[in-house]
Amino acid sequence: MIQIQWLLPPQPLTSSLHHHRRSLLFSSRRRSLPPKPSSTLTFSNVSTKYFGFRVCNCVNSERITEESNEVVKVRAYPFHEIEQRWQKFWDENRTFRTPDDDELDTSKPKFYVLDMFPYPSGAGLHVGHPLGYTATDILARFKRMQGFNVLHPMGWDAFGLPAEQYAIETGTHPKVTTIKNIDRFRTQLKSLGFSFDWEREISTTEPDYYKWTQWIFLQLLKRGLAYQAEVAVNWCPALGTVLANEEVVDGVSERGGHPVIRKPMRQWMLKITAYADRLLEDLDDLDWPESIKEMQRNWIGRSEGAEVDFHVLSKDCQVTDAKITVYTTRPDTIFGVTYLVLAPEHPLLSSIVSESQQNIVDEYKEVASRKSDLERTELQKEKSGVFSGCYAKNPVNAEAIPIYIADYVLGSYGTGAIMAVPAHDSRDHEFALKYNLPIHWVITSDKCCDDFEKPYSGEGNVINSSSSTSGLDINGLHSKEAAVEVINWVEKTGNGNRKINYKLRDWLFARQRYWGEPIPVVFLDENSESETLPIPIPIPIPETELPLTLPELDDFTPTGTGDPPLSKAVSWVNTIESSSGKPAKRETNTMPQWAGSCWYYLRFMDPKNSSQLVDKKKEMYWSPVDVYVGGAEHAVLHLLYSRFWHKVLYDIGIVSTKEPFKCVINQGIILGEVQYMACKDKDGNFVSADSIHASGDHKQERIPDEKVTKSGASFVLKDNPNIKLIARAHKMSKSRGNVVNPDDVVSEYGADSLRLYEMFMGPLRDSKTWNTSGIEGVHRFLGRSWRLIVGSPLSDGTYKNQTLVVDENPSLDQLKSLHRCIEKVTDEIEATRFNTGISAMMEFVNTAYKWDKLPKSIVEPFVLLLSPYAPHIAEELWFRLGHSTSLAYESFPKANPAYLKDTTITLPVQINGKTRGTVQVEVICTEEEAFKLASLDQKLSKYLKGKIVKKRVYVPGKILNVILERETNKVASR
């Protein structure tokens, strides 16, 4: 901040600064500046005081009264009063309540717009969260004003690990923490003026809600889509609990750094693979970003190929009955197989390992058990493996090939074994080079010269692929033809079969946690104690006993034995099975957090229904969700799981549509403000960022903004411009200290300014960088809009209740400006290009400031255009314009085509073939009228004055060319 202190009476302000001051504080031709200066002028975005005013952030100001030297806050407009008043009005009048079935006019079109509902964390919202909520609110308000029935609800995805971890650390029950966090989130969302129907609010933690989550599970169980299996999980002995993959880093727990091993445990699974084809095929009809659809296709991973059997050889190289089945999408490369690889957890492994290799294999399996699937399949990691001491027979050429064990093969994917073709797979090639295994080339490229030093994974012509022993010869065939021949051969000879495979795995649906939905099944004591039943038979509890509620627990800590925390609730666990009356035990695993979020969009349609998941009539009216907005991080799993459950509900007649979400929009991320980092060498001296590669090791130090300046395209140190800095914006996080609390922004600028700024930053789907100073521009626009209609503040900072509008007919220019704005704003809302819609309104206000009068018939439509973006100020202006009810259901303005046409055009004018200027003419204009306008034009008249016109060439709407007598001809005649 630069502060200038005058010791002498101040000199008059320059005209440019005077004009700048006028536009900053008053932005009105109707307001004169106060006459008396004070002694301090500060040029900054923090505080400026002169002429009796202190300008704060270039948008709000403080008035210092002469009588008491008392500071009076003068805001750009009184948002602090307006926003509280209208939020209270909306609440008390239930303005955004969606009528129930008996009140709903179903002859009207519907619009169901939904946000991916948030997890209510203790940290509350940061300014990145309202981005998507503001976009959906604009759409909801817009559609209401277009006459749609709008469903725009909000709820809470409130089960999950964070609340349980907090409970373990503090002893606070997760329910207490969750309620507190929800209250905070709700308060923050209401402060931003979102038009949610709060009467439909739901939380996944409420028994009335998860009753139906449990009911859906029972339907899955009835249809064989829910089952139990022994599944390897991340087990941490020190913590005594199962960890999710993201909680394991480099083989140890993220919390505490304790060793983690892979341990088989009984888990619930959902058979999503049964719906793989439908999940894939139905993507084509969805109005989703192509990138999301492609991510889902890749996750499902449908492929066509073959399963091929490789028989294990005995010590004396005889074929045994034991066989290793592999799945391959490239059967055309089968002659290039030089070794097999088994996953460390492959069930056949223990029976084929040679005695000499047993200890080595056991040690390798132990190390592999400490790694997560993600670590094991990381492409960049160095491949490792051990020889089993055993060989298998390649069925097509009878060659004996070694069997290896390697952790990059997962037991849970495919058959848990692969055929390695190192000449045509980079991973296999790397492994073969490391362990000196043979490499056989069997495919040549169609397009380029072969480089037999590197693996070639593409298709081509087959070579080195024939055997008189098997009778299979595919030499000379193209890859596709060769693959068909190999599949036919393995099926004919009994060595395999054609196979369609999926990357998609069944959904692991159990968590060893307390804070989740109880799974509504019991196990008879006699079955749970049976040695012949390693996995006990589940018995569903009657649907009439739902919801099965969580028991109250004081101790949420892990048991240390692998049993979930619910096992501590002994009186709850021990029960009686209803139909038999026999002693039984309840399931102590709980559902994952995904469960409640799979179907919540249906409950919003009918949130109070105690007898049905959703009323059929309501579901048929509201389904599907028209627009679903959320982060791209949910592009795969959440959307895939929701689609799976929806299709199951479709099959059993609960829903009427095949897909839950018609249109999905992923909003971009709002990054924290740019941070500046300087590089230092080992001696602690600053070095320029563009030379760090040459200078070797370096450290980084954050530099405060006030010590940074811009130089060209770079940022440098003010004190040493030779030191270039690293300027980077990061995702908002507590650890980086770059989180911006929306409460602070609302307090300083108002909710409408925050909403407007988040939409004005750039396209909705793009990532943007937050800049607090950038919000001043949109805040200033709202202030100018306010003063355009209401006028300037009184001396005490308040405003008159009246407006400056007049009941007079508008001019043609005013109508044209308005209807161009209407057309642009309408189109941009429909296309979710909100930033350019705001620009159109800014242009309108700039134009309106040039008018002598403001007709009411022009101002009212503009206020309605503004209302979806900035509802508080729009409601207040609407009220001041003489309306006694909310504008929420007023008709959205429609552009009149008659005012969108230009009745004038710009006509180029040439003098002797050279363009000398232009004139504005009517679309229908005669040659004489065009020439007259050119003669009167200040620029063109100097070429025509006193000259003799020889000829005029006029092409209507295109050009006027005036040919003059040349001066030399005149002299000759004289």
C-alpha cells in the first residue's frame, strides 16, 4: 500500500483521476462529488481516503462525518441488508418448495436438476464448492421462470470414515459430529441464496433413509447379485483393522506407518459384472461428456479373446492333469510365448512349486502380500519375480516354457495367470531382459521397418508361427485372421475356448467400520460354528423389520482381531432368527459409503414416503434427472454404481427409465490463489527459476505477494528482478494454507458477488484460479446496476425507497439493446456458458448509463435477466419497482425478433476507387440518399467539397463509389 501524506493543502485532482474516482465510487452521472478533501490519499486495493471518503477495495467505502469524525460504512450497494431480508423471505414463504403430488400440475414440463450431494466435513465449504451449486441454481431459477416444475433438492452423504476416525480420536459419537457438520453446511449454503427445496432434505445416516438402502440390498440378495467371498484385503495388525487402498502407502499404513499385509477375509460382494454389457451399451444414448463415457468404457474394459490351457509338466517333462488357464486378447501371438506368469495368490501355486524353490517363492509371496493392488500394477515400477522351478507345455508347439511368479499379475483379474510374449509386450519384454528369458518375434509391422531391439505391440503379419506337431500354421496371415484361426484351433482340440472378458470386477461391498449402514442379514449359530461351511449362509431379515438400526457404542476403536467394531455390541449381535426361532448372530460388517449415494436421487422425488422407496407416479413424472452436476473425480465409480443399482431397480419394476441421469456436467476445479516460490541453492542464495536445472540441487521458499512483481511473462523478486519465480496455483487444502472461506467473501462483498464471480471466472467445465481481487469487478457491476436504477446513496449511506425509472415508452435503440441482451443471456444459460451471459448484462448496463431516461419497461426485463445469477439484488430491485411478490415465478423475458434485426448498415464510400470512409445508412437506401449522407459526413465532405462529380457507382448494401472530374482536365478546358 502506497500512502501519500499531504503537508500542504492538496492540489486539484487531475481530470483522469477525478473520472476514475467518479466511476469507482459513484458510477453515476447524477451524482456530484463531495467538496472537501481530507489529508490522506492511499492508492491501493485496501483503503483510500479523500474528499471525506475512504474507498475500501475500490468498491465499498467509508464516510467520515465532519461533525463527529465518525466512520460510516458506504457500500457499493446495501447487500448486507438485502441478502438477509430476502433469505428470510424465501424461508418464511417456502418460495422454492416443490409441490407434492396432489398439488403438482403435471401438465407442465418438469426439470430435475441435481448436485452430487456433499459429504459434510468439519471444515465446511471453501469457495470451490459453490461453483457447481451456483450453476445448478441458475438453471433451476431460469426453468422456474420459463414455466417448468422444478425439482432442486439438497442432502448429505454423511456416512463415512472421517467421522468415525474423529470419534476414535476424541470420543465424540459420529452422529453428534455429523449433525454439527450438516448444520454448518446448511447455514453456509443458505447464505448463498441457493433455491433448494429444503423440505426435501435427506441424510444417508437417518434410519428413515437407510431403511430403503437396506431394502435394495435385500433385493440384490434375492436375485443372487449379493454374495459372500474370501477376498484379499489390506490388513494392518498394529491398527487391528482393514485399510482401503488409498490408506496404504509403500506397504505401510498412512496413519502411523505400520506394516500392512494382504489377508483373505470374508467380504460381501455385489455382482455388477452381471450388468457389464448393459452398462456399456447404454452409454451411447447418454448426453454425457465423451471423456466420462470413455472412462466408463475403459473401466468396464470389455475385450474379446480366448482362454488357453497350458498343461503343467512333471519333473521328467511329462504332461500332467494340472493346467494353467490364461486369458489373452492376442491369440495370434501364441507362438511367441516363452514363459508363463502366475499371481502370488494363484490357487495352483502351492502344488506346482519345486522343493528347491519353495523358500524363495514363500518369501516373495510374503513381500507381495504387503503391497496394494495399485502398487503392484504401477507401470513405472521395476518388475520383480521368481522362478517356480516348474514348466508348462505350450499347446501349439509343444515347447516347455518356465513358470514364474510375479506381483504385477493379480489373482483378482482374469484367471490370475498370463502368457508372456516379450517380443510384443513392453512389460513382458522388460521382465524377460531382467531374467534372461528368450524372446521370439512372431509379428512384423505393416507400416515401418522392424526394430527387433524393442517390443512391437501392434498388429501386423504373422511370422515364425507354424508347427507340424499341432498342425497349426498361421504364417503370412494378418493378426486378426490369425487370431480367429488360433481360437478355432484351441476349441477344436480342447485346449481352450472363445471368451469375452471384462476388466470390471465385482463390487466389494463390506467395510469393517461402525459408521455405516448395517447389513440386514443374520447367520444361524449352528451354521456359523460348522467346519463344513467356511462361509456361513446368510438369512435376510424380514422387510417388515427394516430399518435395522445401528446400536449405540461408546468404543469405536478397531477390535484388533479383524472383527468389525459392531462385534462389541454383543446384545445387538446376538439375536433370534425370525422364521425358525433359532439363535443367530447379526452381520457385523457395514455397507460402504457408496451405498447411500447410489439411489438418493430417487428419494428426493418422494422423501417422506414410509411405505415405498418412491411412489410410482412421482417417479414416472420426475425421472430421469435432467441435469446432474458434480466433480470429475466421481466420473467412474459413483456413476457406475448408481447406474448398476438403477438397472436392477428397473428390472424389478421400481423405476421407469433405464438410466438415472440424462445429462451429466463436470464442473472444473477452482484452484487456490497463485503462490510464488523462489529457488535457493545449497548455500541459501536465490537462483532464478529458469536456471535450476543447471544449478543442481535446490530448495524452494515461498515469497509473499508484496515482494513479487511481474516482468514480461514472468514473475520476479522486486528487490532482484534477475530472480525469476515459480508461480503456481494448487488445489485448495489446509496443508497449503490456500483455502478461501466463502463466509469471508460473503461478509465483504455479498453472496450475489460470490455467485457472479464464480460464474464469470471462465467456462463452467474449465479449471480456474481464484483471485480475491477479481471479485471486485463483478461487485462493482452489481453496484452500478443498483445505482443505475435506485440512484446514489444519501449522506448517511442509505438509499431512497424510490427508483429513477420512468413510465415512458422506450426508444427503438433501448428496445434493441434490451432484446439483444435477452437473446444472449437466454442462449448462454441454456448452453451453460454463464460467463458470457454476464458479459452481455455488463454491456447492457454500460449502454444504459448513456441514456437520459430509464423506461420501466426496459428496466424490469433486465432485472429478471439478472435474477438467476444474482437473486438477492434482483428481488430487492423488483420490489422497489413496485411489485409485492417474489420474482421467482415471473416469466423469463423473451427476445422479440423484430428488435434483433439491424435496420441500418455500414456502407463503405470510395472516392475515385479508394475507400475514404463509411456512413450509416438504412438497409433500404437509394443512391441519392446514400450520396447525401456521404456529402454531410465530416470526413468524406472534404473530398467532395467543390468537386465535380463525373459518375456514381452504387451497389445497394455493398458500396458507393464517387468518380470525380480530375483537376488536370479542368485546366485543359480553360
